[in-house]
Amino acid sequence: MRTIIIEDEDLTAEDLCSTLKRLEPDMQLCARLTSVREAITYFRTAQPVDLIFSDIQLGDGESFDIFKTIPPKAPVVFCTAYNQYMMEAFQHFGLDYILKPFSDESIQKTLAKYRLLQQAFNSTALEMVHSVSNNKITERTKKSLVVIHGDKIIPVQISDIALCYIELDNVFVKTHSGKEYLINKTLEEMEHLLGDDFFRVNRQHILNRTAIAFANLGLSRKLVINLRIDHPTKISVSKEKYQVFIQWLEG
């Protein structure tokens, strides 16, 4: 397991490293980074790793600033003495959230969650993110999307997804039953992943054909979509996609 530790306290970093090596003998520490600036510089050219352990409060800012600048290419385990950052942590590819002082048991649970995620993807936890070629994600035939919801790893069937949408710079999926999940993917990644039964009608929404009840012409001759499920946002098809959307709707 290739690992990176982002921690500005020497004793904490040494303790974490020794704990990981004791619990995971094959663990390879690729780098120990101590600041936001150092981490951003490192990740610009770094080779892919399997897991990142990161403190949140660093001397020159919060580690979230790192991942806003350089999207992580591995799950991140956030280690902190504070619990108020939990929601934001899971919005930045957070696999787990460990409160300091950590214990062997808390680290072991995190490693178990990582292995479960590996099994769910039937490869490495970030194989799908690493499969980028010519700036396009390799398309695959997948039946489910794995989401992290709190401390649970949930497989969501692709056919159960009614729509994907952006809200406050976060991407969500909503199922036909109305359940919503925050995901660590861009709408562009979802567009390539979901397949031909889904259509990106505008910059904010991707729709499943089966979620559409009907469409009608609104102002400015835009098509307004009426869904089979409740959704608070009015969804319309951009004029430039009108004809392509009609063809897609016909199957």
C-alpha cells in the first residue's frame, strides 16, 4: 500500500507512520508533507498512491485548500482533533474521519473500510479515477456506483439513478425513490460513466430517460422537463441541445 502523510507535527507523523507499518506491514510511505504549499507542489507531479492520511489544520492553511487546488487521486483519511470539519471532509474525497489522538483500533477500522472499498470496485479504490487517457475517462459497463454516506459504503445501482446535479459546487445523485447522495465526481465524469440511458440536458443536470414524465415548451422556446420524482429545481434543455435531446428521448 502506497501512502502519503500530510502532518506538520513531527511526533504525530512518526506515531501514525509506525502504527500504519505495524498494522499494514507492506505499507510504503511515499512522502510526508508538512504544509499546504508543499503538498500542492508535490501533488502536481506525484505518482498515484493508494491512500492519503491528512491533518486538516496546517501551519499555512487547511488541507482542504490542497484538494481544492489539486483534486486528490486517492481516498483521503482526515485526522484532526476537531469534529466540526466532518461534512467538508467527506466533500473532499474523504474516506474516513479520525479524531486525534488516534488509536490502533481507529486506524484498523479505516484500513478495513479501504479494503471494503477495494472489493466494491473489484480493483483498487481509485482505479476508476486513474483510468484517465487523453483527458477522457475510459468508459466501462458498470452496474453500480459506490458512494460513501457517513460511515457507510453504499452501492447504488446505475439504473436506480434518476438524475445527477450540481448544487453549491457539489455533485449529487438522486435515485428514483428520492434518496440523495453526495459523490466525489465531476458531472463530466458522471456523463461518461452513466451510459446511453442518461443525457446531460444542461450544465447542471444529467437525466435518466426513465425519470422523465414529459417535456413542454417554455419561454424562449426552451424545453422544460417534468420529472416523475420531486425535484425543487426547474430543469430545462438548452436550445443548442434541443434536437439531440429529442432524438435521444426517442431512444
